[in-house]
Amino acid sequence: MRRMISSNRAPLVLMFVFSAAMGTMGPAIPVFQEVFGLDYSEAALNLTLFSGGALLGGATVGFVRRAIPRQVIVILSLLGITCGGVLVILAVTPALTYVGAFIMGLLGVTSLTVGQAVLGEMYPDDRVVTLSRGHLLAGWGLLAGAAAVALGRTTGFWQLIFVIPMAFAVLALVMGTTRVLPKRPLNDEMEDPNQEGVSAVTWVAAALTGLAVVMELGVTAWAASYLEDILGFADVIAAGATVVVLSGLVLGRIALTRWVGEFRLTSVMLTVLGAVVGSSILYLGGPVIPGPGGTVVALIGLVLLCLLVSTVFPLGLILTMESAGRADAQEGASEMAVTAGGLAGITSPFAIASLADLLSIQIALIGVPVAAVVSALMVLWVRRRLGRQLSVPAST
């Protein structure tokens, strides 16, 4: 059968497909509330279980990737997104949506980890810029997920929300994405059974990716709820506005691909994290201003936050993989970052939802600037430990 996709594009497609599935879960929280009569915590449990599945999948894939060809792992991943989506669509009770979301995360996450690892292996001398471009495609996937939610709410056919990421997964299979992937890591022959363990710096860098997920989910997953409940937007308008606002995710990652190789990695991260704190003040403090001016300020803050938080996870991932050093450690470092992100994905939606039920979504989202401050302190520690090793050369 003639291949419909090239080997260098296959990992990008995989990252896009998983991100599209993940991108539906947060913006769909108000949908789950309406369809099943749930509160914040109950509706957010779908996102929590999706992230929990991703955490478990990311933690276990390392044990099976040496025994099972990558093609098989990715086929199972794409089928998992499809089958999990079917369960959500056919759900008549929240319990079935919970199971479907968990399956989508558990099996789907390997598309992300394999995609990241293959990109790093294919372009070892330009890994930083290549991974940032990969996460640009992932940003498009998140935007596609939000667009699916807007389409489902506009048409009144909420099941359409999950049909779209399922269609992406099926299309990836039909296009022959799995057939062009290397069966084993390209650097398997370089592995040393007596290699040193993971350094403390790599662990801290991986933890940074977890905090990046806290920030990104805090902005993207709750944007629709914030627009409806705090700024008073109608549900359909809020869904459409969320798509427009989340376009900032893509713009932020476009900027990242252009500039990441031009400046010191840790300096870029510190600048971004400082700007996240400032933008959070606009976003969360805007409604305090009376009249339409407060809404405008809040929307400006939200757009800026989308631009900024979209870059933190890719930067954290690059930092994690760069700190690992050895080429044979790249896939393990990628899995560590995804595992940290999955752990954050489990805890942060539940924490924010619980605070939103108890107080308000506006107060609950103070966790975003707090995570940015903690992340900045961790970046400073990493920079002190590694110093000039984190100066990233520009792409040629």
C-alpha cells in the first residue's frame, strides 16, 4: 500500500491527534455539567481521569516499549482514543464518560511520548527547535479540540465534540502513520546498562513540566467556565470566544519556534513566567473593574495568558531532555515529563473544581500565578546547577 505520510511528519501527526483529544476535555466541562447535571468537581472528573490515564500510560510505556514494536504501541494508542470516544458519545450516565475519558488518556498518551521521542532521535543536533515545532502542532491540536466543543455546543449535538478527535485518530491510521515509524528507538545500540541514574536536575526539570500543565489547564480548561460564570457570557458565545482566545496557544508556540534558539533557555523561561504572573493579575482582577472596561481587561489578560502558558510545557520538556544529556536518555526523559504532566493533570482540575464549588472559579484560578512563581524559583535552581550548559544554540 502506498504511504500517504512521510516518516518525518508521522510523529507530528501523533502529537496533534493526542492533543486534539486532550483539548476537548477542559472546554467540555460546562457541557458535562449541562447534559448530566453535574457540579464543577463532578464534571472536571472527566479531565482528571483523562490525565490519570495519561499518567499511568506514560509511567508504564517505558516497560513495554522495548518488547513491543512502536507501530503496535501507536496502533493501540489511536484505537484507545477512538474506543474511549465511543464510550463518551454513547454514555447515558457520567460513569461511562469517566471510563471513556480514562481509556483515551491511558492509551492515547503513547502517541505523544512516541512522537516526542522520535522527533528527538531524528534530529539530535536540532532537538530544541524540532521539539518546539512539534508542540506547535500539538497547539493546533488543542485548538482543534476547543473548536470541536464550540461546534458541538453551536449545533446542539454535544456528541460531535468527541467525534472529531476520533476522526483524527482513524485518519492517522488510514494515512499509514504507524507504518513509517522506526520499530525501536534509533539509539538503542547506544544504551549502557551501567549508566548513571537520573540526575536531580532532570527530576526538577520534569517537575517543572508538571507545573506547566497546572498553568495551561488552569487557563485553557476553565476559560469557557470563567467566561460564562464570571464575565457573564452566554454559553454558545463563551464556547466561540474560547476558540478565538485559545488561538493564542498556537501563536505562542509559533513565536517559540522562532525564538527558542536565539536566547538562553532558562532566561526565556523566567521571562515567560514573570509575564504569566502579570497577565494573571489582568485576567483575574479585571472583573473587579466596574462596567465593560473590566471585561475588556480580563479578556486581554486571558489572551496574553494563552500566548504565554502555551510555551511553558514545551520549554520545560526541552529543559528536561537537555538536562538528561545522553542521547539514549531522551525517551526516558520525555516519559518523565509526561508522567509529571499527568500527575499535575490529575490533581489540578480536582483542586480547582473543589475551590470553585467552595468559593468561586475566579479565586480558584489564583493557582496559576502561584504555579508560575514556584516554577521560576525552580528554573533559577536549575540554572545555578547547570549554568552555561543550558545555553541553546540557534537553529541553522
